[in-house]
Amino acid sequence: MKIFSTRQQVQSIQLLRPGSRPRFSTWDLFRPLFNRKLLFWAGCLLVGASLLGMGGTVLYRHACRWDFFLITTVKVEGCRHTSKNEILAISGVDFQTNLLALNPGLVLRSVESHPWVMRAEISKEWPSRLAITIWEREPVALINAEEGLSYIDNNGFAFARVNEEEDIDYPVITYEKPAAAAAAAEQAGVQSALLFLRYTAKGNSFLPMQNISEIHLAEDKTMVVYLLERPFAIYLRQDEIKTQYYRLIRVLRGLYKSGEFEQTAFINMNYMENKVLVRMAGTGLQDRDKNG
């Protein structure tokens, strides 16, 4: 059942009044013709778009073989530990590569697969140049793993083996029982060692990072630091690194100023709550206040 308003009813009565003539607009006469034309032109547009797409595909395939787009120059930037030839070789790009056909995502993944490369960017410089920019991992130490020495970065990521012919000058993190590099780097003690190295990187003259030879991580949660200048043991815990670092600075300052550093046999920062145990070569033990 339909309900009409009073106005609608009046209009209906007026339209159906006897003797009245139906009213038509010009649009009513041309509506069917317009609809047919609209469908015709829509079909033409669709066919034209399809042909254009096919033509564009054919043109693109031909252009991918044109010498005009052959790569003539590859610029590689950011190499410090790697070489430009290494990055170019692993990228798979050569002077027979067509820049238009080049898949930058594929090149990016290839370059970032290099163990020293942390991140890379690929950019096309039309019509025939390619730019590769890399950001390398920065090693802060070496870790002694089952497979040998590996570089480790500030985040604790072991990323590359050390070659025998390389001239290395980094502290070595060691274990009593070496594990695989990836597993060893994930152990909690490594983060403590790296935090200690970050404090030594501040450049304090009594304990510079360059004077750290080895950090040994014992199973009893002890961290043993050996200096390059004098390889005696410095015993620390694997927690409260900041507090222990600044206390050790005060102890070393006292030993240097008193001239006793050369006779030091070991330093135990965990002797007592407020005491540091220092042993001198050929002499007895000395208790020192942790404030130096």
C-alpha cells in the first residue's frame, strides 16, 4: 500500500484531468539516443585504453633493450671497510644492464646481504647512471666464537668473520665456553661488556677504550677486564656497569698518581660493599675505599 501526500494527490488528479494533453520534454525524445551513444563511446574508450596499454607494454619491452638506457656509470658511496668493487660485484649490475629494466628492489636486497652493509639506497639517474649508497656496520669489538673471531657492533650483532690478514685493533670479548657467534652475541653478558666499552669510549685518560685488550665473561657472572698497557685482571660484576666504571676510574687515578700502577697485580671491584681489593706484585693485598 502506497501513501501519497495531499499535494501528490492533487498533482495526479490534474495530470489525469479529462481533456488534458500529456506533457513531454525534449530530453524525453533524445534520452534513448543519448544512452546508446554513451554506451558506444564508453566501449570505444575501453577498447582504446586496452590498445594503449598493449602498445605501452610493447614499447616498454623494446625500450628495455635499447642501448640508450645501458648503464654507463655506477657510483658507489659509503665504503670504508668494504670496497666499491665488492659492492658492485654483489649488486649484479654491470655495463650490459639496462637502467629501465633494472629492478632496484632486487639490487637493494643483494647489496644489503653483504655482512658489512647495514643499510643501502639505490637511485636511478636517467638515462644511464646508477647510484648505490651504503651505510656500513661499525664494529666496536671482536667476539671469540666457535668459528673464530667475529666483529660485533654496538647493538651486539655479530656480522662478519675476521680475516687473518686484517690489521685489527679492537677489544676481544671472550667466554669460558665459546658458542656460535650469533648465539654468543645474544648472551646478557655481551650487553654488559658493550656498555662498559661505551663508557670507555668517552675518552677518559685513565681508562681509554684503546687500552682495553680483553673482556672475559665468566660463568659466575663476573666480568674480567684486561688492559693493553698492563694485562692484569680487573674483576667486575656484570651489573651496575656505570657505577663500577666511575669507581674504577677513581682507583686507577690513585694508582697512577701514587706510582703504584706498574706494580699492580690485580684489582677486585667486588671485594666488599665499600672496598676495592688491590694486589701489588711481590707485596701483600691492599684494601682501598671505593672512592679511591
